[in-house]
Amino acid sequence: MTALEERTPPAPEPPPPPPRRRLSALRRQEARTGRLLLSPTVLIVFVVVVLPIVWAVSLSFQRARLLNIRRVGLVGGYNLDNFQRVLQSDGFYSTLWTTFVYTAGGTIGSIGLGLVAALALRRPFRGRGAVRAVMLLPYITPVVAATFVWTVALDPQAGIVNAWGTRFLGWDEAIPFLSTPQGHLLGVPVPTALLVVIAFETWRYFPFAFLFLVARMQAIPGDLDEAARVDGASIWQRFRHIVWPQLLPVVAVLAVLRFIFTFNKFDDVYLLTGGGAGTEVVSVRVYDFLTARKDVGLAAAQAVVLAVILVLLVVVYLRASSRAERSG
């Protein structure tokens, strides 16, 4: 036994750790490779995103028009004249109020209609996939085609809406929906053209909310709803105490996204009304200052003011939601 133990070879020793200098060189090489792979993306983002923003902010502080835009440098004679002219110009605050009304109405309308559609298609039935696909049509239709269809349908001479209104609803005369700043509904004055633009925003973008809400509803455990149904809970009670708490985080995210997208919206309003009849939002006003007055500096200053307001609103929302999460 003693001789056998003497012939057993000793256990191999673990390999020595790599030298610190070699490990450091390997990490430096990996860091260089990472920077090399990221450099095209960083360059594209800088050229496409950062540089235009810096250029626009620079123009907002300078006296720049289309005639002398080539002579305006990145660093020139900066002043606050453009911002002073924007804040003191006629119609700026009314345009800002119109933008808030349009944004709030479009955001609430699109999310509300998306929620109703998601609840209606929650239970499986034959052809549900086809109905869901049809729901996406307003969102995937080109905006030019969608606005053309709405313009023709609302035309006071040949539109189907006015034809049905005068024939079945007892309208005395056709209503030019897209060129009427204010009308009356049941004796109450309402901004007709602005409501039509908000309705278009609701119709066109409710599929965006519909997709988010349908995806979240499919993740709700069916046992909860079934247990509440057995306990005799009504449809409203099941929605309020089971479905709505599950959807609330998604609705909050949708509200932020839709508010940002709608606040900067230009093409829908411009193609429907051109910003007339009380529908001029700030983005349309920026476009008019740029194309009609040829005043690049003033248009850039309005765009910067719009961006600052939007950033402040988003910051307020993020701080409020963060405070709610900590307290909850």
C-alpha cells in the first residue's frame, strides 16, 4: 500500500493566471473594436439628427432669411429678437391654444376609440383576425389618400355626408365642415373645422392604441375574469377592477407617445384645411412663416419654442409618474 501511494503521480497544478499586462492589452483591443463598430452609427446620428438640430437652434438666434441663408454661419450675431417677435406676434397664443386643444382631443379620442375596439374584439369569434386586419387600414393608408377621401366625403356640394344629412337628418342646407370656424350643435357653439380635424386624428391613429391594448389584454390571466364572473360581478365591475388596472401602464405610455406625435403634427391639418377656419396649429404656423414670409430665423424660433414647451410637458409628466410609482 505504501509502495502504491509512492507511485501515484501528483495532481496537476492549476494554470497560472494570465499576466495583468496581457489582460489589459486584450481589453484595450476589445474597446477599440467596439468603438470602430459603433463609429458609423454615431456618425450617421450626428449628421442626420444632431447637426440639423444645432443648425436650427443657431438660426433661431440670428437674423436669417431665405435670401441670405448662404451667408449665415453656425456662429453669427446672436440675439433674442426672433423670440421676442414670436412671443409678441399676433395670433401666437391663440395658435398655441388651438395646438393644445387639437393635441388633447386627438390623444384622448384615439386612445378611447382604440380601447373600445380592443374590448369589442377581446372574445374570440369567427373572422376576428380579418376584423383586426381591417382595423389597421386607417393607420396604414397614406395620409394623402386618407385626407382626400375625407375632403370628398365632407364636400358641401358632392359629399356623401351632406347628402345623407339633408336627406335623412333634416339639415336645412349643406355644411362646409372644413371651412366653417364655428357652428352650432343643439344650440351650443362649437368649432366645426377643429372638431373635424380632431375626428380625423382620432380615426387615423386609433389602430396604434388598438395594437398596444390588444397585446396587453392577451396577457391578462383569464382566471381572474372567470372568478369575477362566477362571483356575479357585472361587466363594468370586471372592467374597472380587473381589466383597467392591467391596462393603465400601457395607456400611460400611449398617452405620452400620442401627445408628442400629435403636438408636432403638420401634414394632417395642412392637407385637410391648410390651417384655416380656426385649425392653425403651431407647426402649420412655422411652415407659413418659412414659405410665405421667407423668414428662416423667425420660423426656427417658433420651432424652438414649440420644442421647449413639449420638453417641459414631458418632464412634468415623467416627474409626476415617478412620484406616483414611489408613493404606490
